[in-house]
Amino acid sequence: MRFRQIHLDFHTSGLIDGIGSRFDPQAFADGFRAAHVDSVTLFSKCHHGLSYHPTEIGRMHPGLGFDLLRGQIDALHSRGIKAPVYLSAAWDEHAAEMHPEWRIVSPGGVLPQSRNEPTGWAFLDFSTPYLDYLCRQVDEVMRLYGDADGIFLDISFQMPTLSVAARAKMEGLGLDWTDPGDLETFVGHSTEAYYEAVTAAVRRHDQAMPLFFNSGHVRRGQRQHYHRFYSHLELESLPTAGWGYDHFPLSARYVDPIGFDFLGMTGKFHFTWGEVGGYKRAEALIYECGAMLAHGARCSIGDHLHPTGALDPATMAIIAPAYRWVEAREPWCLASVNRADIGLLSLQAVEKPGPQADRDSVADDGASRVLLEAGLTFDVLDLDSDFSPYRLLILPDAVPVDDALRVRIEHYAAAGGRVLLTGRSGIDPERGFVFDLGAVWEGTSLMTGGDYCLPIPSLQADGIDQPLFMYRPSERITARDGQPLGAVYEPYFDRTPRHFSGHIHAPSRPEASPYCSGVRKGNIVYLAHPIFGIYHQVGAVRMLEMAERAIEYALGGEKLVTTSLPRAGRVTVRRQPAQGRDVVHLLHATPALRGHLWDANIQPIQDITPLFDVAVSLGTDAPVNAIRIVPAGPDLAFVETGKAVSFTLPRLDGHTMIEVVYRT
């Protein structure tokens, strides 16, 4: 698994001629080698459905007169650069034009296209003969280019469909194509058939060929599926193209502990894929690659090759500094494991959404954002995860707890683990709390527009000793033998056309309601508001402070690592057992909202502002021998106190790695 990869898009219309006319094998390979690239994903078939090599199955690009893919593979291999091969799956314009009966027909009778319709990509239906067509293309690639270094299948998902073929197959399976539930069941059936057929097409030639199916997001809770079909994972996450800078850390913190080699995938583009002539700053790429290393990933940068086949020197000039940075730090990234205080049990994973589920989960996203901004170390868990390594287990906002999970969590808490529940997590609609929290659940507040929270002093935001508006309703709880953690204050009335006050919500009544804003009993803490989803929605700074204090209260004791970083800073700690060291990653950047296109916020990193004298305190389990900046020093002075070591980083520019070497 190489560290410095390029995903070289090449979606090129058949109306463009001169394809590969300026392709020079030596210049192509030398350009990537000069940019410190060690793997390039090349195109067999693009979204236009055109192949970049002779083919007996599909259509070779009409503007191409030679085997471009073979030339690219041989050129890269001559320089020791790997060359996986890409095929587009559910988007294939040529197949859609030649066989319109292979297209998805939505339940509303529409032939859907991707988001930039009417010029968007047509969706193909895996329940039609298109799947056989695609598998024959995969088979052809394996026969002709078996020396390639992997197979990458893009757009690997199926939409609900009422095509003629789909209806016939549903009836054959005893499914009712007029029933939405059966439609969703068939989506899963068709998706599984796609994975099985493509995997078979690859494995009949090479049992060890790396294989990845991309659908724009690695969904949590499907690790058995990944282990069955994937050799590794690639986390597509272009921060300026709608994913944002918080998406990758959340995905990485799930993938890292489940045992896959994985890539982070960003782009060199200002905005999104296919943006030929769009460039971000090199400093932004260094930060993004640094974030990948900080979370245990190898790196992939998306680019788009010009139709002539010539590399863009401006693109190589911004990739080279980033990959030179990565290359120098690789020895401090190999075989490392994340050190974490907290396990975040993913709502998305517990709900087990289907393969078409949205990549966003406001509870997971909000919890991850709070943890990142609070500088807390965490992993993201699913129901197959081992809870025991973590000091605190968080169930964000709405995690359903069945009897099996309840028993696991009770055993975890009995063994000393701590638990934080928020919102509807751990509440059964019929029975109330599934855990003994020393409190009674009395339903959800009738204040649908939100109510107010005044925590106990130790959990209050800085200087805020008045009720804080929470934007969403609390769960109504009354304490019995549990310790109350604050009070809920209700507005004078809910905001409706019949009664409202002011611009947003009515003020709080001066007296507290009978309901608690939280409760603690033993090792379990409960907060009555879905605080993580609220923070994701509104981003209230005071709510962040309150959430951070609640997490630290539930955690108990010292954190693994504390820093003087501002909220935009990020910290991870990764251990290399074989080298007897921890590596502390410190990051800081301030993406700024500068545009909005295709329903996506564009938040580029315009520049990197240095931070000075960043204080760090790290929990240790052995005496420290040395602390130094990676890769070439200098050594940093440090002070050991009990089971912690403290040091100061003189200057942080975007991303810095510091090794803490223990005595053996």
C-alpha cells in the first residue's frame, strides 16, 4: 500500500479528438516521479463509457489511435510507480445511449441523472444485462492488463429501479415492486449481485489483485461487507467539494480500528472532480495529507488528465511539496495504532443503513466535530467493536439499545468503563430508560421549537450561569436516586402562528421546570438534549463548551493529551510499538467559506497561519528518553510529572509530527 498516490481522472467526451496526442511515456513517468508520486490510478473506462485501449466489449474513444493505458502502465512501471486501473460502474454514457433499457427507471417513472442534470450522468441498472457487459469489461482488463496493480470500480451503488428487468426479477424473487420496502430489499439484492459478479471476474484471474469499490463514502456498520469484497479502503473526501474538513476524520476514525489498510482521498482542485484548470494551494495539500497521516491513512490526491495525455506542470508543482513532505515522514507512520480515550458508538452503524444511505449522520457528525474541536482522542465504533480499550463510550443522540447491546454496555460499565448517553440514546419508547440511571423518562418535551438548559456550575459554558437556549426539545426526565446535572427551563410557550414572541423563540420562564437537563448514576451520565446533532446544526460556541465539559466530566480523570491549540487545531496520538514511541500529530488551519456551488460549500484553505509555543501534555506509560520534531529534529526539552510528559512546540505551520521515544 503506497503512501503517495494519484487518482488520475480521465472522463473525456467522445467529441474531443487528439486523445493522447501529447503523451510522452518518459515525460509522463518522470513527471510523477519528480512529484514524489509512487502510485497512479489509470483509466480503462470513464463515465462517458469510453475505453482508453483497444476493446472487444465496449467502445474505444474515437479520438484515440493507440493503447494509451498500456503506454501509461509500462511508463510508470519503468520508474517503480504502481498503476491500478479504474472502471466506471453505474455511470456509462455509451451503454446508456446504446441500451436505454439498461438505465435506472425511478419509482416516479424518471430516468435519473447525476446532480448536474440535464448534462449529468445516466444511472445504469445492475439488475439488467448491463452487469454482464460490465463484468466482461473487467474480465478484459484482467486479461490484457493483468500486470496492473489493482482494480478500482467507481459509482458502486444501485438506485431503486422499476426497469422492465428489475420488475421481472423482483417478481421472480416473490417481491412486490409496488411496495417501497420490497423495492429497498431489491436494491440490496442487486447491489450484492454486482459485488459478487465483479469480484468473481477479478478473482478468476488473480486471487491477490487489490480490489476497491467506491461509492463516495465508506458507510459505518458494514465491516463484514468490506471484509468480504474489499482488499483495502479509499476514503473519498474532497473537503472543498461538499465533504468538508470534518468528514475525513470521522470516516478515518471508524476505518482505522477495523483493520484495513486505507487511503485518504482529496483533490488538487479548488472545488471538485473534473475541474481542469482549478488549483488549491500547496499549503492546503500539505495540511490535508498531514491530516491523513495523523489518522493512520496513506494519501491519494485526485487530478484530471488533459485530453492530450500531457501532465499539467502547475498541478505537479503543487503536488510535489505535499508528497515530499509525506515521503520524509513515512517511517513515523508505518504500523502505527491510534491511542484513544473515547469510543464513539456510531448511530449510523447501529441503525445499519442500506448501501444507498446518505453519507451524513448529524449525530455522528456533530459528536465527531465536538471531539475534534475539544482536542479529545477517539475512535468510531460499530456493534462488532470491542469497547474495553476505551475509558468512555459515547452513544450520541438517538442510538437504539437492544437487550444484547444493553448487556454489553452494563458489563463494560461494571468493569470500570464510563458511558455518556445523549437525547434518545438508551431510551425505549415503551419502557423508558433501558439502563438504571436513577431517573424516569416521561417523554419528549412539547416545546418542539426548543427549550433551555442550565447545567450545574461545573458543566456550564464559560461565564454563562443563565439558561442556554438549545434549539431542540429535551427528553423529559425526573431524578430518583440519580444525581441531577442541571435543570430544563421551558419557554413561555412554543412558537406557533397562534402565539409567538420575538424573532425566533419565546424567552425562558424565570422558574425551572420539574425536569432535569441530565443525570448521573454510577458510571453512566445522561444528557437530556441531543446536543451533538444540535451543535452540528447551529454551531453554538457556548454549546460546544458545555458539551466539552460534559464529556470530560463523564470521562473522569486526566485526558490522554492536552494542548494549547485553538479550536481549529487538531491532535492525534499514534503509537509505533516496534519502535517504542508515540507520534503526536498537531494540525492547524482555518478553512474559510468562499463560495457555494452545486449545493456544496466551498471552503478553501487560503493560507496557513503559524502558531507559536504550543504547549502539549501527554499521558505516558513508560519513562521518556527523548522528544523531537519529525523527521530531522530538533530535540525538545520536556518535563515528566507522574504519568505524563510536558513539552512545548516552538512553531506549528499547518502540520507537525513529534516523536516521544520511551526508554527500553
